[in-house]
Amino acid sequence: MRKGVKATLVGGVLVAMVGGAGYGAMNVVSALNGSATGGAEPVRTGPPTRDEVKETTTAFFGAWEKGEAAEAASYTNYPGAAESLLAAYGGVAHITGVKITPGAATGATVPFSVKATVSYEGRSQPLDYSTELTVVRGESTHRALVDWQPTVVHPKLRKGDTLVTGDSAAPPIEALDRDGKVLTQEKYPSLGPILDGLREKYGDRAGGSPAVELSIKHADTTSADTPLLTLAKGRTGKLRTTLSATAQAAAETAVTKFAESSVVAVKPSTGEVLAVANHRNDGWNAAFLGRLAPGSTMKIISAATLIDNRITRADGPAPCPDEAVWQSETFHNLDGMKADEHATLSDSFSRSCNTAFVKYADSVRVDSLTKEAEDRFGLGRDNWKVGIPSFDGSVPASGGPDTAANMIGQGQVQLSPLNLASVTATAMTGAFRQPVLVPAKLDDRPLATAKGLSASTVGQLRAMMNRTAVSGTAARAMAGLGGSVGAKTGSAEVDGQARSNSWFTGYRNDVAAAAMTQEGGHGGDAAGPIVAAVLRAAG
């Protein structure tokens, strides 16, 4: 070691000291002990303090107001995504004169209001809305940062969305129900995304002209642009739909009683959609686009498969043991269901016995359920043309344990409430009539077709569904409904959920409806009352 340099061991680290144990040595020792007086500040941990929240939001709001997107984004924990959206805010969205007023913070969450001006080609309109943000501790920087969410910029924005101002993608429309009554989002809140979709598809055909608007351009290509502010009105065209204002009002009210719920009602004799409603935090049209296992409501198609393949009949055998094993997978019934080795298919259907259907997995081919769903119920071919985007159902030919699981609406089967309402309509009439929201004659679009069911199969399905509605698992929900009625309950277990999804479908006279409530429990608990309310109003 060269002269004048001493070495000492500090906390297990060999440290060199120049010129003895002077200031430099003390600085090294202090730093290693985390008590430096002139070195780096100690790393901050835990939730941001009140002062940090105020300091971060003040800096973030100040940069945003000045239109400095990169600077504002630097105060967030996802600066790349933040800068992109904030740049669009002051760029293609043409929003200027931003004034942000923060409210009283609740912990690290700060509500705030935004006042600004949207200007485009000589037209201007004031913009005024409220939203909120939360300040968090940066995982790597340990700085107090805005927890970046698109809702920070506007409460209706979702991941991947952006803001634009210009001519609307389609002229505005005035949607009418089947009797000429005006349908608005204000009166029927869950119609918002549906009306946007109708405008995008049929605005040009309805006789209108484009407006100038600030709108949300969604990352999800199945969603139409959402208008936020109109700078110049276009000419409104009129579009008649198949909806019924009466049924729609009942559907809107019914879904609000259960979170994350969706319902669809159709007219079996025509396939016309009478009502569609969603009550969801994400505002998504799950009634048409949902893709979830339908639980025991799938037994409508499974029973038809058994009947059409001459495996059994409604009055034929379908024993209901306590459990059934299929390819090393053990299936059970709902708690409390008594075994019945002498049960008929009608008995097991009305009680919703899982094991009875699983036992018949030995008797069907891997693709039997798939062929029944596609050829007779019109599902799974990706060819429905409802009028706005929809999911057409999926009943794949799954091998292994899924052959049995699919029979009871688990496994790989996926349906939406729209699909299930159509299944019930087909079971009730024998004819598959592809659901429509807008009459096909408006744009001459070809509708999907399927063979449908024989009169014998229809008679057996209707008898079993009627029994289920009158004295089976659907009786409580369907109580008090007169006329020609039938129903089927379902509960679908989903990995990671504490409760099963609640499914229910039923018909009354010339109305068929289906509903789904995520984590709603048994079919009759949540989805059942929703369907019954719609059938009561429209059936």
C-alpha cells in the first residue's frame, strides 16, 4: 500500500483512508451507517406523506396546465403511457386553457376538477369534468409519484384509449324502439355503448351528416367512439330498432339490483331483440360480447343432444348419483341434493343434477355437443350479424375431462346472455332465428341459419323447462308468472372467484330472456329475478 494511505475494516468492508482518520474517513463511516450529514438522503419507504402528495400533485397539475406532456408524465409511475395520452390531450384532442382545481385529499387520493376549452377549425366549446388521482411510492425510485391510470386524464378513459377532436366517425342518430319511441342514454343508461355502436354502423344509412366532436377512440376495436363534447351538431338521422321501450325499461331496472349483471330478451317468433341491459363498472356490453361458462343452463343443449342422438328421452333414464367420475375427474352435485338412481332425464333436468349428464359423457362422441350447438342452435360459427358486434358462442369439441364438463356448462363452453336467450328461443319454437337488433332489410345483410329442432325434441324440452319453472330449481324466481312458461337455472364456478356466476334463462309466451350475474351465486339467486322481471313486463 502506498505511503499515506491507511486501511481499516468498517462493518466488514475494507476502507482506505487518506491522510489519517480525517473528514473523508468519517464521511465514509457515516454513509455506511446510514447517518451521513452531507451524503445521499436515506431511502424513503411507506405511503407518501401529506407534504409529498401535495408536492407531487402540484408539480403534475402545473405541467399539465402548461401543456408540457413529458414534464407532467415524469411525475407518474408510467411516464411513457402518461406522456402519450397527455400529448394527445393538447394535440389531436385540441384541448387548451387547462385549469385544474384540486379538492381535499383523502389520504393519498386527490379529487380534482378540470376546466378547459376545446377548439377546432374556428369552433370552440368549454370542457368541464371531475376525476381523481392517487399518489404512490415509486417501486424503484422511491419517489412520490402519480399512480398512472387513463382515468386521471378523464374518468371515461380506459387502458389504450385516446382523445381526438374532429369530424365524428359517423353522423348522429336518433334511435327509435319498435313502436317509434325515442331511446336515449339518459333514459336507458346501459344503452350508451349500444347506441354508439348503432351510430357507427348505421349513421350513414340513417340520413344524417357528421358532427364535430371531442371523443374517445377506444383501444377495443369492437367499441365505437364515445362522444364527450359536441362543437358543432351534425344532422341527426333516425334509426328504428327492434327494441321495446317497455321491456328495455324493465331490464334497466332489474340489472341495477345486482352488480356486474347483464340481460337480453328476444322475441322467439322473429329473433328480434326486445331488450339489452348491463350493470357493470366497466360499461362493457357483456350482454352481447361476454364469453363465460354458462353452467347448468347448458343442459338445454345437452338434453337436446341426448334426445336427438337417441341416447335417452325426457321420460327415459338419467340416474343421479352423488358423484360421477369421467377420465379421473370427479364431478359432484350441489350440496344437499339427494341421489336418485331411478331418475328420468326430466327429473335430473328440473333438479339440475350434474352427475346425470356427466354419466352420459360415455355415450356421446367428443363432437356430439358441438354439432348440436352449431347445426341446430346456430352457435359457434362466428356468422351472426345482429347489427352491432356480438359473440356467437363457443362449444368446442373438447376431449378428456372437458367432454363431461362441457355437458354441464363448464369446461371450454362459452356463451353470452344473447346466445343463451337465443338457445331458449330455439328450444321453445324449434326454429333458430338469428337475433337482430336492427331489421336485416335496412342493409340487406345475410343472417345466420341452422336446422333447428324436431317437433318431438321441442315438446320434450318445453315440458322439462316448464317443470323446472313450476316445481324445479327455477320455481322461486318464476313464481307468479302466468301463461306458457319455462326456465333453466345455472351456476358456473370460475377459478379465483369466491362465488359462482349466476345464470338463468326462461320464456313466457313469445318472450325469451337470459341473464348472467358475475359472482351472483346460484342461478335463482341473482340472474333469476332479473329474467323474471323482464318476462313479467314484456311476456
